[in-house]
Amino acid sequence: MQATIFRMNADGSGSALLDDGREVVLTPESQLSSGLRSLRPGQRVSITLGDGEPITATRVWIVGIGEGEAIT
């Protein structure tokens, strides 16, 4: 699923907006699981969503950056 980073806090938490406008909670762990060090508002990312409310991302990554993925 695609999203745009909406806000980021110094501790690595933040939120993203899905393409349908829903806001998703980002935890520091959702970035770390993908090896990301930081994200910035406006950045496009792919995310995996967890179950429950509020909607929370379990993984956040940038397509083309990660194990076995080449940037083309």
C-alpha cells in the first residue's frame, strides 16, 4: 500500500496519509524493521498495515531500497 509521510517526530514516531486520505500511525519500530533511519514529510513510502484501531503501520519502506531491491 502507498502512503505519504505527513509528520515525523524526533523519536521516530509520526503519521502517514494513505492515498484514500486515512491517517496511519507510524511507530519507530515500523521504520527500524525496514532498516530506515529517518523519514521526512512529503516522502512517498510503501507500508504494511496492522489490525485494529488506530490504523498502525507495521512496516514502512521505500521501494527500491532494501535487501534484494535495486534502485533503477
